[in-house]
Amino acid sequence: MQTLVAYVENKPGVLNRVSSLARRLAINIDSLTVGPTENEEIARMTIVAHTDERGAHRLEASLEKLVDVLLAENISSRALLDRDLALIKVSADQQNRPHLMELIKVFRARVVDVAPESLIIEVSGTVDKIDGLLEVLRPFGVLEMARTGRISMTRGGDLLRPPTAPSELVAAVEAESK
Amino acid sequence: MKLTGAEILCESLTRLGVKEIFGYPGGAILPVYDALGKSKLHHVLVRHEQGATHMADGYARASGGIGVAMATSGPGATNMVTGIATAMLDSSPVVCITGQVSSKVLGSDAFQEIDITGITMPITKHNVVVTRAEDVARTIREAFVIANSGRSGPVLVDITKDAQQASAEFNWETCAPKLPLKRVRKNHDQAEFDRAVEMLNTAKRPLILAGHGIMVSGAMRAFEAFVRTGSYPVAMTLLGIGCFPAKDPLNLGMMGMHGEAWVNNAIQEADLLIAVGMRFDDRVTGDLRTYAKSARKIHIEIDRAEINKNVKVDAALIGDAREVLEKLTPHIETRDHSAWIRHIAELKGDSAVRDIQSLPDTGHLYAAHVINDLWKETNGEAIVVTDVGQHQMWEAQYYHHDRPRTLITSGGLGTMGFALPAAIGAKFAKPDSEVWVVVGDGGFQMTMSELATIVQEKLNIKIAIINNGYLGMVRQWQEFFYDKRYVATPLVAPDFAALANAFGIRGERITKRGEVVPIIRSARESAETVLIDFRVEQEDSVYPMVAAGASLSDMIRRPNNPLVETATEP
């Protein structure tokens, strides 16, 4: 499993180009999350792909060839902070509710919706932690689940910022206007 | 100044230096055609939109500039797909402009509506839909920048009919391209560069693999300086042919599936391969597990995605071929590789004797004769545009190109039907050059309707059909690998000479070897297009050959029979 981060233009069709590229390279995407950055014109993607290092290099380099991709980087071998978020609707009656609440506490999850027959639990953390909670909830009856997929960030001073220096394309533009 | 989107398009193309547009009109692009009529742009009416894209591609390859193709929405746009993919695989800078239904009805399955940007996403470098007249100029300028920067390639601009019809303020200065601020990666660090230099200066059996990138980069002089300084022997990819003179003693010729055996053997024996602007295509490497096992490898390549894709390399110098070579050459020590070069010459062995050119005349007409005679008669100076198949390989073997951009052929995609339209594009790019089409009877029948375009444009193009009555390369594979079961390869063709006459073109048929030189001379003397139907040996095969997926060391050599049974060994 390889983790890539990409900064892309925040506009329609870019997600399609990125996912279509992975399909073309026969690389299966495990999860892909995308959201705007502090600059609303730029979106950040975390791509988790079923491939080896060589495949990840090819994906990274091919992504950067797309005009709308500002930067792509394979960060698999770096110190990372990973987060996944899940909403889990689990069936809960009067009898098992106290037991459920115990588990939720242990996993540092939260109850965000209460209904007579069910609860919605919000949990964030590593993929493993959420998988672990899911396992212990299963016997109670998991009715519905939504997960965001993983977002990743390199730790500490290892910064991955959108580019600020002029690109080759921009240089080519300047050459054209001369 | 207020102009319509269509007028802005024509004005922008003119300012970008475009002279010819290859296209076909239709409903959704009509406003542009109306504006074209009032502009100075010359529109070449093709007979099929695939032809338009190949012409733009041929124009780009012959000139080094950007070719422009145009079509309407729906079927006009989908007909372009093969040509766009051809340009993509061979990194040819082509800008395709398609009409699209009005933005108000986009997505409603309107008449002749198709999602052409969706269709062409994987086969273009970039594509874009324009729905507002005020975006036309900037988008076209961006398309030109993208097509010809970095690794060049095709760009498609889809313009809705309402964007063509609407008016907008036109000001060239304020509509400069605005492209995303992308990261510029450091191409390679000093350590990588030093490692490459060390390899170059210690190699005993170095060999250059020269590709298309040298031509695209305009690196011919830098390349020659590099070759001379290191006295490296050079093997060419199909698309690299012409980037270094064939007559140069250091030029070994083409490598790969139909390369000469000694070239492939030299690759297998080399201790250093220097790949310049090539991508280790499977037709070049054969079985990767046995490919150049004893060689370290340096890869000079503009596209990072090509590094370690097929062949793992020891040093990757990413960047424009010319820049990298100019940086590299001053570090090269001049070394004596004469023993290695002599060894390669010895590898030739009896190849020259087996070569069909050395055999006595049996009265049979072979394609290799036709092409070799064409080379001699044109002094190797013509632009030759080939199609795909046996004739393409014979051309690469027997027409010796000394100058860049004189062989134009579909390499990566292997598109039959490419030659005739691409030659039309090449003729527009180089009107003073002699242009020859070398095409098989199969490929010619795919796009022969473009003969009408030649007549309408009053062009002077010479067409040599290498007619063997088969889809020859497929037949050859059937002969070698399918026990001579010739399924769907025998090919009925019209009388090509009579067909040419029907178009108003002089047509000739040649069946004997002795007639070849006179007809080539006669065709060259004519100021008009001449089509020559060369009826060559039917079941001739291209040798040598590395079977698909086989090792490069495992070549099927030229046989002593049946074609060369009269050969006398010295």
C-alpha cells in the first residue's frame, strides 16, 4: 500500500483526471480523499493505492504531468500522521446500551446521535483503530457505516506545501508572449 | 474591439503563426468556418477527420511546429480519436479544435453531442471545454503552450456553439495564458550526474540508444558533439532515425524487433547503454529479463514517468535532451573505442552477403529493391512518410536518412492509414521538399480517400504502394507463428493505377525490377502527384526478426532461401 499526496486545481473534472489516470496505469485505489486547502483555489488529495514503490513512482510522475496537478508526492516512506473518520450506526437497546458506551469510551469515540433503537458513533483515528472499533461493534449489529478514507500529513518540519515558484509551464507562457 | 468567439479563434490562430488548418465542417463548428472564410488562414478540406489529425501530426513532425486539426461535434470529433492517439503515443504537438453543441443543451444528448473531452482524456496531454467567447483566446494560447512544452503532445479544445457565436472584447495583451503554478522538480542531483559521467568515462563497450526525443528537443548538434567526443557507436529507434546521419560510420542503424542482428547483439554485449530521448519500448527491448544484462544504463529523458518504467537504470538524467547533452559533453573524456567498434563490425559477419541488395537479379521484384532504389534516386534527401507494417520496416532498413524529420511514421500506436494524410501535412510544412509516401496495399485502402484532398489542394506528392496482396506483416506472423494459416490476410485491392486516374492522378503499375528506377525518375520529373503501384513479391518477410516477447539475442536471421537461394557465398 502506497500513500501519495497531491495538490490540484480546485475545479470540475480534476478528480476524474486523477482517478482515470490510476485506472489507465492499472493501479487500484484503496481510498482517495479530496478537500479544499486554506487556499480555496487549491485542493489537497490523499491517495492510498494498491501498488509497489515502482508503481507509486509512476503514479506520482504521471500525476505531475497532468496540467491541473500542481504537485504529487509519494510520502509512504516518511513519518506520517494518518487519520480516518467514520460514522457508525449501531443497533442499541436498553440492555446493551451501557456496554456499548463502555466500548465507545475505550476507543475515545463519541455518540453523536441517539435514537430508541440505535446510536450513531463518530470515531476518528488511524485506519487500524477504526477497524478495531468496528470489530467489537459488529456483535451489536452495525446498521450503517460511512468512512472518509485516509488523510495523511508528514510529521514535524517535513512540509509539503503547494508550489509558489514559477513552473515550467509558466515559463513557457512567458516564452510564448515574447 | 468586440469580436465573436469564432472570430477570436481565427484571430488567435493567426497570431500564433498558424497558416493551415486541416479540417471538416459541420453544424456545431459552422460559426468558426464562417469566420475562417474571412481570415487569412488556409483551410484544407479533408475527406475524413482521421485524415485531418494525421495531417496536423505530419505537419508537426515535418516542421517541428504545431499542427492544427478541426472538426465538428459528435462523429466529427470521434473520427479524430485514432489520429489524436497516434500523436499522443509519438509525442507529436497537435492542437485539435472541435465544435460542441450549445452550452445550454450540454448533457441533453442533443443532435451530434458527444463528450469528446471525456473520450479523449487518456489520449491527450490536456483537453478543455470552452463555453464562453471571452475564454477562447486564452484557452487556445494555453493549448499551444501545453502542446509544445516539456514532452510534447496533443491538446483538444472543445468550443460550444454559443461560445463561437457570442461576442466578447478581444485584447491579445490581456488574454495571455494563465496556467497553474506547478512545482518544478530538480531534474537530477549532482551525485546522479557525477555517477553518469563516471560510467561514461570508464565504459569499455558503450553504446547509445538514440530516440525521437533528440529530434523533438532540437538536440542534433549537441548529440553529434556528444557522440564524437566519446566516439560512441549509435543505435537508433524507429522514430530516432534521422537524428544522426545514417552515413556516419558510428551509426549502426535501427535496433529492436527488425533491427539488424549485429545492432541487437551489440546492445546485448555492451557494458554501458546511454539512452537518449527513448523509452525502452517492448519493440526495442524484447524480453526484459534477458535485455542488456551486462550493461549499466544511463537514461536521458524529459519525462520522469519513463524512468525505470520498463528498464531499471543506473543513472537518470531528467531533462531536455539538448540541455542535458550540452551539460554532459564537457565532462566526457575522449576515449579510444576502436576495438569495440571493430568488434561490432565483426558481428556483422555474413549479414551483408545475406542482404537482398547483394543478391543477383532473379527477375523477382522485392519491396527492399524498390525502397533501396528510391533511396538512391532521391539521394536520400526526400521526406518519406511511411504507414505501418512490412514496408515500414523495409523503409527503415533500406532508406538511409541523413537528416532529421525526413522519416515520418507512426511508431508507438502503429496506425495503419497514417501515411497518406500525414504526407499531405508534411508537404504543407515543407512545400519545397520532395515528399514520398511509402505505404502498403492494406494501409493505403484505409485512408485513400485523401487522394481527393491532394487533388483539391493541387499538391505534388509521390506515392509508392508496396503491393503484395496481403496484410503483409500479419501474414508474416501467421507464417512464423500460426503454421501459415493465412486467416483474413489475403487482400483484394482495386487497380490502384486506375483508381488514381479516377481521381485525376497519374497512376502507374510496376511488376519488374528493371522498371523501378525509370518510373521513379519519371515520377520525380513530374510536377504533379504520381501514384505507383509496385506489385512486389507476395510472401516476402522482413528479416531479421525478434519474435514478440523473445530475447534480443534470439533473432530470426535472413534465410539463405527461399528468396535468396541464388546467393553465392564469397
